[in-house]
Amino acid sequence: MSALQILHRDPGSQARAGVLRTAHGAVRTPAFVPLATKGTVKGLAPHEVAGLGYDMVLGNTFHLFLDPGPELIEHFGGLHEFMAWRSPIITDSGGFQVFSMGHGTVADEIKGRAPTGADRMGRVLSIEEDGVRFRSYVNGEERFMGPETSMGVQAALGSDLALVFDECTPLNVDRDYTARSTERTHRWLDRCLTWHDEFGPAGQLVYGIVQGGVHEDLRIASAQEVASRPVGGIAIGGSLGADKPQMYEVVRWAICALGDDARPRHLLGIGDVDDLIRGVELGIDTFDCAMPTRLGRHGVALVPDPGKRWRVDLTAARWKHSREPIMEGCPCPSCEAGHTRGYLRYLLRQRELTALRLLTVHNLAFIARLMTELRGAIAAGTLAERAAALRGGAAPRAA
């Protein structure tokens, strides 16, 4: 029986709305999941994140593995107790971070950033059938992560949803490598499930991950392979293409291959406003991305301006004397308090943490309202109308 209860389906697309049941509570879907990479949504307390309307956060297996280590977090009763977030948590497998070091550009490619500095060179020492050996960015020590390691760490963290260990290949590798990598990911999936069957915590759902790069036959085959396993959910990962149209096509291939499968579907590392809208239409149930919080920490606010990718840079000189709010009519705590763009620009130039908090709150509130509106539109049968309005620059409505 699927952990996802589908309550509504959109007749004009693959979109669906429902409730994902977990050991620590329910998640309203479709949902965006903020990143609590190192055990915190940066700059915010757990009650603030919940107060903005979020049901679940994502903890990063790789970073928590290296520091403070799963043993310490387990000592405190697991990640829920360690970070005082007692609602659902999903943990990624660590594969994305490990292979980003080896392939050099996969993280930047998927996140839309230009690779720079030492991270471009990578620190992976070897990729073998057992797993991956690499040097820790914390202290330079040689470390190892494989399927059993990843599942063991996630068991110690005690997350509600655990992702299997996979290889995240970038766009720049050839088809042959992508095919061999995808096959290895399927073998690692089986090892993850075997380990979890014997040692995994009760109530923890395990998600398989669809790989296959930008090759239609590989994506379809991978989706079918993952769906054939007794996984609790299915995630779509890896490089999704060189541009948005290709990304949507790659996701569509996987979703079509899954057919009427009722298990929850998660899209890894995607969170731009237009991508969330399209992802919901394609049938994705949950998303995670650093976008809203990262933008906030860099002085960028989310606003209903599709021509500028729903962004406004408040560090720009033009806002020095501006009395405008971050966003006109926005009900978020940062806007309701009356903070002006001129004030925020001043704080940002002074590198005051207050500005980063205010913008993080605003951005997360914007995305939360977007997802609430999409859920409501699916239930009301008005998704096509509301999606068109949002793409055209309409502000997400307050809940």
C-alpha cells in the first residue's frame, strides 16, 4: 500500500494532490521541501519554518556523515531530536555530493551555477563496485561511502524518507558511461534494500532513484527498474538536460514510464518557480532545492516577475532610497513588518544577518504560498487557469 493517499487528480495534466503519510506526520502534496543541509534551515528556527507552512525538511546525509557524524546525532536521539524538528524529514543518499566532487561540474550544472575554485578539481579517489573513496572536505581524511554506508547513516539519522545511494552523472559524460553508471545504480539499489530489510528502522520509507541522463531509453528503463523494486517512493535525479525544455522532457519520460504507479514521486534539486509549476503538471509530488534560502542569503528576493526569473536583487544601487516593500501585498512576516527595499539594501551592504533572515523568510513564504495555491487548484479543477496566471506574473495567493 502506498504511503501517498491521492485525493485529487487534474483532468488536464498528470498533476495530483494528496497526503504523504510518514512516521512523524503527514505531508500535504504537492510540496516543496526546504533544505536543512547540516541540521538547520539556515538562519531560521524550526518553529519559524513550520509557521511558514512547511511539513517536511531535507537533511544532507553526506555533510552530516562528515560532521558531526551519525554516531553523535544518534546519541541525541536522531536528527529530529538533534535539530528539534519533530515533523517529517527526508534525507538524500550522499551520492549527489560524492559524485559532484568526482565529476567536478554536476552540482553546478544541475543548480545552474558556474563551477569555480578547488571544488572543480574534485576529490574522489576511486569509484568502484563497492562504493566511492574520497577525501573529506572537513579534514582531508580518506573516507568511503557505499550503499550500506549511506543506508547506515540514514538509519542513525532516523529520517522518515531515505534515498538509496546512486551515482549522479552530469551531462558531459558519454552515453556508454551513463548506461554503465545507471546499471550500477540499480545494483546499488538492491544492496540498499537488502541492508534496510535487515537493519533499517521501522517506519522509514526507502526511495529508489531514477537515473539515465538525457537518454530516453535509459531513463525509461531506469524508471521501470526502480518501479519493479519494493521501494516506498521514487525519486528522479541526475542531470536533467542543458535547458528547461529538455529537463521537462526528461522528467516526462520517467513519469510516463511509471504510468499509474501510486507511490510518491520526488524531483531532486529542482525549485525555480516555473520548474515547480511544470513539475506539478507532470505529476511530481515533492521537490527539494536550496534556491529560496540561497537566494535570500545573497540578497535576492522572490517576486512575481517572470521576465526576471521571479527575482529582484536588493543589493543593487537603485534601491538605496526605495520605500517599496520587498513585494507589494505580500503577507509574509518580513513584508508585514514594513521593511523597505532601501533598508534591506543597507543591511545587506553592512552584511547584517538580519537581512539574510528577513529575505529567507520572505522567499520561503513565497514558495509555500505557491505550493498551497497549486494544491488548491488541483482540488478545485482550476490548475490550468492558475498555472497560466502564475506564469504570467500573478502573485501566489495567501492561504
